[in-house]
Amino acid sequence: MLDAETSGNAPAVLIEGLYKTYPGGIEAVRGIDLSVAEGEMLAIMGKSGSGKSTLMNLVGTLDRPDKGRILIHGQDTTRIQNLARFRREEIGFVFQLHYLLPHLTLIDNVALPIQGKPDAQMLAHEALKQVGLEHRISHTPAKVSGGERQRAAIARAIVNRPRVLLADEPTGNVDSESEAILLDLFEKLQRELGMTLIVVTHERGVAERADRIVHYKDGQIERIESAAAKPADVETKEAS
């Protein structure tokens, strides 16, 4: 979980020699090496079917690699026994769809990951305040806009104060105004809470809000560039 002090030395996420092949010989991840700094926002761009979502699932411990390892704040996730607990404490997830339960209020939806804690409602209220929805805590998802539903999903993802936030096409289902609000919110989480964010997107405008952009193709990193890239900033990685 996120502490007041974080180390600026060791990477938040370190991926070494990662491979993942699915039945039928589909190579979704082929020899990936990648380091994500503490407090960095990293965007991953690639066509549908390129394997970028598989890479996110591996980083999020929702799937296991065939070979290689992933270290999150120094912990080798391939060796962790209780992955459910690790995910709950260290990683937040945001998807294209909000997956809020329609019969629950926003505050009860946000409190779900920490239900049973005596301060669950207080923490959920704080998370909703963090995303600017403290005035909507008693509303159900049907009573708020699409952008607000996605912000509530972000509040749910950060309610346990994870140090890493993984977002898979988080702006893919909202209008341009809501997209701008969501991207501002990601930058706020990065700046104020020191969260490390990895964002998968098809949209160049979304990726440019990150610190670096990873271009992903056929299960490999094609190149990495800074968000405000100049020709000299672009790094090219040859396919192995």
C-alpha cells in the first residue's frame, strides 16, 4: 500500500525476459524487458491483438508468464503465494467499462474492495472526494454520467491506496470532455499520491499525457519515446 515515503531509486515495476504463449501458438508476449520508475506514468500503445492487454494482465498478476519475472516494488510476483492479497494491497485496476454494481450507491461500490474494515465508508468517501465525486456518494450508477461512473471506478481502484494503478483503455467509453477530466485525474494521482500508472490506450492524445510511450507490436516492444518526443528522444529496440 502507498506510504507517505516512497523510494525513488528502485523501479516500481521491473519486467525481465517475459514470455506468454497461448494455445494455438499465439505469442502474446515475446521477451519483454521493461522498467517503470516510481511515480511514472507510462502509456502502452498498440493495435488490437498486439498483446498489450496480455502484458497488463501479467503485470497485474491476473495471469502468469511462461517464462521470465515481474518485480513490483522488489517483490517477484511469480513467487508470491497469496496473489489475491498482493493485488488487493499493491495494485489498482481501471478498465474501459466501469463494472459498478447498479443496485449499490457509489460509496458502497467504492467500499467493496475493503468491506469488513471498520473505516471502509470513511476511506470510500475519501476516495470519492479524491476524484471529485463527494457530492455523488448517495447516487446509484444510473443517476450519474458516464464520465462520473468511470471516476467512481477509479475511486474504487485507489480506495486501498495501491502504489501501482493499471488502466486498460480507461477513456475508451467516454466523451472528450470526460476524457480530459480523467487524464487530469491520473496526473493528480501521480503528482499528489506518487502513484505509478501504466495506461493501455489506442489514442495518441491519451498517450501523450504520459511520461513515456511504449509502442507495442506482435508481442514485443517496437520502440519507446518520451511523451513530448523529439527525434533524439526516440529509442528503438530491435526485435529479438
